Amino acid sequence: MKFLPRVFPVNCYLVEEEDGLTLVDAALSRSAKGILRAAGAIGKPIVRIVLTHAHSDHTGALDALKQALPDVPVFISKRDSRLLAGDLSPDPGEPASPIRGSVPKKLKTRADILLREEDRIGTLLALSAPGHTPGSMAFLDTGSGALIAGDAFQTKGGIAVAGQLRPGFPFPALATWHQRTALESAKKLGKHRPSLLAPGHGPMLKQPGDSIERALAEAERKLERQ
């Protein structure tokens, strides 16, 4: 699903499972009705909500969805669960970069389940992908090979690794916590050779391997110049 596609495109995804739908990300505060309508059109209930990271454009409708679906569990990484609660303090050993981007300040909902690397959520494989935020995650659909990347990559304004500025859509870069970490995570995700790249911002890309390689090479060159 896309929200504000021309001005500030924000994507969230419904993954169909045998027991219902997994919603990946909760988009903007005004997105709840659209998400529920889309689930209704599919004809299956939303049975879990999974968050790639805690920025407000990925958690905006979370409180409204939780009010409508009080028994549906919310999943996020242990690290970003602190951001979800408004805690911006660093973990020991993390790069000393400030948290960037809009972190929820009035969100009531808290995670029910804290995710770790290689946890399974239905057909989705959780992949730790820090960089955009310290606890960002991506999700690989082990059936289709699709990669729901959160903001590890963007395609709006041209494909880019988190932290690499695209003048046509600079917001993911400006909201990235640590560029080198983001690049290492993007390299890891690329090794899974996804059949489809489903980013948080911008159109999905089929067979994105070559595009991912170009984005990785560009990010490496730019970081080496810094």
C-alpha cells in the first residue's frame, strides 16, 4: 500500500499467510483506515503487525490499528523497541551518532514480541539491518524471495542505500543514524539475492540484483571520499 505517493511516498505491506495477514509497517497516522480496507479486500484478518524500525512514518497508524485490533501482537527489534518508547540513549559499543529522523513521542503502543536475527514470522525471515536506525530490520519472504527492506534501501528518486542523499527525495538519508553501518547492512541484504525489493519509500523493483549492486558501489565510493 502506498500513502501520499506524489509528495512523501510511504509504503507498508500485507503478507498473506495461512492464518491471516502480516502487516509490515504502519505508515502514517492517517493510514489506518486504508490499511484495514486493504485487508478487508483480501478477505483475511490482520493477525500480526511487524515493524522494520521505529520512525514515525513507519509507526504512525500503530495506535489506531491497535485500538481496532487489540489482540494483534506487535513485533519490533529489541533495540528499536527503546526508540518506540522514546528512549534515544545509545547502547554500549554503538557508534556515537545521534538518532536522526522522527521518533514517536506520544505513541502508546508497545511491542509484544522483540525480534532477533533469523526469527521466523510466518514465511518471513527477520534480518538485522542496522544503520538507518540502530535496530532496523528487513524481512525476507522465504516463499517468494521478496525482500521488505524498510529504509535500508529507497527507490524514490533512484535506488540508494540508507544515508545516501537523493536530491529528489532526501528524507531517508537525512534520517539515517550511521552511514557505514547502513552500507554493511545493505551488503548483507544484497547477498540474499531477492527476487523483489520492497522499500519503505518508492516503487518496488523486480529482479533488483544489478540495481542493488550499483547502489552499493556508489555508497562505497561516496563513503571513501568522506
